[in-house]
Amino acid sequence: MISRSGNRKYNELRKIIIEPNIADYAEGSCMISFGNTRVLCTATVDEYVPPFLKGKGEGWVTAEYGMLPRSTHSRMAREAVKGKQGGRTVEIQRLIGRSLRAVMDLEKLGERQVIIDCDVINADGGTRTASITGGYVALFLAMKKLKSSGRIKQFPVVDSVAAVSCGIHNGHALLDLEYTEDSSADADANFILTGSGKIIEIQATAEKYAFDDEQFTELYSLAKKGVGELIEMQKKIIEG
């Protein structure tokens, strides 16, 4: 018998809430909640590109990620105070950036840059997957604004993307791990998938015990189910 908080089934997402246009000044934004995990995602459009893209006729999408000091059980020092970003922060923001670039036609974006900021308000597992899922909504809303204002001629978003965590906990495959499950999982994985069913990235790690092909296939099946549900939620927001 699998026991999860809220009486969730093994293949059930936490309660997902996506609140669009939460930031007054950003070109696109949303607050996304995966259960008790909450992330503010904003998209900023700048009319320039990094030096390595200057004159090439295409744009860029990048991301910054951070956790507020009391987003966790005990206060975290701000990385700005430490004077440098931690390795985990750098790894996550690079993951968010490349996940979103994978569903963009950067030539249609033109020589401009979109910065996706993902600020974790409350962390209860799955902050990177929530950031990617919410970051896509913020990006899409920003592109809608650019298109309606005439700043771009062709819509540059070519597919949707969402992400979810899965793991093996006490021998059972589970969808969308919260912190208590993630911190004691036998193995866990993050799946970043597109609406058309393609894989952008899979991060899978044995935390306690190695897992086999059959278990991985079960995790992948759960992820496809979860991502499909997330993409339907995204559509309701961005098409509204």
C-alpha cells in the first residue's frame, strides 16, 4: 500500500496552479505552484543579443534561477551576499535556458534576448521542473505581446515544453515527488518533454539503489502522463 500526503495516487500530480500576468512590468509572467512549491517566473525582452550572436540574425533565450532565503526550512544566505552562485544554481538555470530554447525558432525571434527569471518563493521539491513549466508560460505570454505589438512578424514558439520529477520510493515508482519523498528516494529523475512527445532532457540518478530498464520505463511512462497533463494546463492559460 502506497501512502502519500493528501492521499495522492502513485501516478497523480500535486495540485497545480498557474496564475498568469502576476508581475506588472514583465513582458510575460506567472506564479506556478506544484503543491507547496511556488515559483515566480518572469520574462524580460531586451533588444540586444550576447556578443557571440551579434550580427547573426537570431535571438537568444536564457534563464536565471534563485531561491529566496526563507524558501526552505532554515534560512539560506543570499548568493549575492556570498559573492558567487552555487553550482546547483548554475546547473539549474542552464537547464531552464536550454529547455526553453529547444522549443523556439531563434531566427523568428530576431536579434533580441529573452531572460527568464525563476525565483523560488517556497521549496517543497521539484523547483527546477516547476521553473521550466512556468518559464514556458512566461515566455509564451511575452512572445504574444511581441507579436501583437508588431515587434516580431512570425511567432517563434514552435512547441510546448513542461517538466516533472519521478522517483522510486520504497520500491514504488511515483510521479511528482514532494520534498519528503525526494529526500528519501531510492532513485529520482527529472523529465523535460515537449508537447509533441519529444525528449529535451532526462536527469536520472540512483540515490540509494541502482534501477533497471523496467523501472526506468515505468518512470518514463509516469512522466509522459504528468507532462501531458501539465501541457493541457499551460494551454488553458496561454490561449485564454
